[in-house]
Amino acid sequence: MSLVIALDAMGGDNAPAIVVEGAAAALRGQPELRFLLFGDETVVRPLLARMPELAAKVELTHTPHAVAADARPSVAVRQGRNSSMRLAIDAVKAGAAAAAVSAGNTGALMGMATLVLRTLPGIDRPAIAAILPTQRKPVVVLDLGANVECSEDNLVQFAVMGEVYSRVILAVPKPRVALLNIGTEELKGGDVVRRAAARLKESSLSIDFGGFVEGHDVTNGAADVVVTDGFTGNVALKIAEGTAAMFTGALRDAFASTWRGRLGYLIARPALQTLRDQFDPRRYNGAMFLGLNGVVVKSHGGTDALGFSSAVRVAADLVRQRTTERIIEEMGRLAAAQPLGVKAAVS
């Protein structure tokens, strides 16, 4: 049975080339995929002509309009109704596609997706969730930038959605959920995060709540799901990305600086390649907007074809595992597990 994914062909630093090439790469491992591409036909069609196997499984809808990377989200939402991004989301709303993937403007994508698809019953705000590598195992982190400020209700809802995401995508039978804080003690942190912790601890949910974790606990795999507000999560993500780039650059310079270093590199190359593969950010590309009435996945704007294919794979996995339906089920349980202060789920 085919699975249709809508792609914003014009979103991303290197679009549409990485979108088309990424779709072709995803198709090689998942031949049941079909794609709806939305973008400028004059540049997309020649790319498809070089890939006949992909072209046979693509329906291209022409639009000359695209959301700029630096566009203000509010302006993009109002003026981008005919953009490639908006049309991809509309395809999910109409049922023509099971999911949408874009590497475009994050704020615009979140705004459009929320406007078109709306939030799930029991969810106040959607959250950006992604899988990050750690020393021991991958970890789900949310929110990564959708909500700069959050209430305790938001954090509790994020915990429920993140727990489902971990079970569905990472196949963790009983994910351990924690709140990111400046310390592990119960009295640490602001009122919001402490109230959220109290509600999760007192609830009758089946969540394995592990209390607070600090920043270094995220990278050592102390929890399967780490919950925080979008401001903190985005800052933590960017610092992690910058640290990884700095370490990689310093290591490369060290090996290249002397002939002994170059010789050492030749000896250590197999181990270094294993390490590189393990922490390759392209393998973990693809962040879901959890909490919407439909699957929308955000690819990193600067990724390559391999990274974009990973985002497509994430979207397909989310659809196959009925992630949205399972979140609705969990939110129904959450609404019954008062006194969490979360609005009741309604159809």
C-alpha cells in the first residue's frame, strides 16, 4: 500500500535540489512511498528528469511562490497561501497526503501548520520534538523552539506527547521522562517547572517520571524524554550543535598540523569513522510538530540530501505508527487524570 508524503520543494538553503535528491534517497529504501511536490516547475522538472524512477512516483504542482528564510512568520502566514509550504500543508488537511515535510522557515511552517491543521484535543500548543544522540542512546527533546514561554500545563502536555513519541519512534517500552532544570533538587528552578513536576508526580498517568535533569544529563542519556520550554530547548540545541562543530574542527586541525598527526589519523580513521557515523546529525534530521491534527516534519534548513531523506523517513514512520492517534488516546487519559489542570479532550 502506498504512502503519500507532501514535500515543500522550495524550502531550505539548498532547495529544490536537496529535496528532490532526498526524496529519491528515501524512495530507494521505501519503494511504497509516493510524493506530492509543490514548487517552481521550471527548476523542479529538470531535476526530476534526471531521476526517472522518482519522477514516476511524483505529482508536481507548480507554484512560483515560496516562503523566504527570513520572512516574519505572521507575514508568511497571511501572504503565503499559494506558497509551496502552505500547499504541502493543505494537502495533509485535505487528506491527499499523510504527512508534510519542509526544510523552510521554522516559524512560518509552525504558524501555517497550526492555522491549517489545528491542535489536537487536549493540546494547547504544539511543540517541536526531535531525536538527539547521546553517549548511551538517542533521546527525545522538546520543545526546541515553538514556544518561548510555557505554562505548567504546556510542559505536562509536552511530557505526554514526548513519551508517546519515544515509544513510537524509538521503540522504548517505558520511556523515562524528565524536566530540564538548573538542578535535580525539588526546590531548584522557577515556579512553572516545579509546578509541572508536581503535577506529573501526582498524576495517575502511566508515565515513568524521573524528576529533574541538568544539561549534562541530556547528553549522558539519563532520560529517554527531556521536556523544556522552547527558549531553553532551542538555546541548548544550538550550543550542542556549535560544540560538536568546534570539536570536529579542532580534531581535524590537530590531525593535519604535523606529519605525526596525519599518520595518527590514518591509524585512527576506522574508529573516527564509526564515531562520525554515530553522531552524524543527518541521521537524526527531522523534527515533528507534535500536537497537531496531522503529521508535519521540519527538516534542518541547511541539510543535504541524506539529511532530508532522514526527515522523510521520520514522517513515514510517524504515519505508520499512528502517532497522532496515539497522542489523542494519551490525552484522553490525561484529561481524566485530574487534577492536572489540563483542558478536557473534546472531539
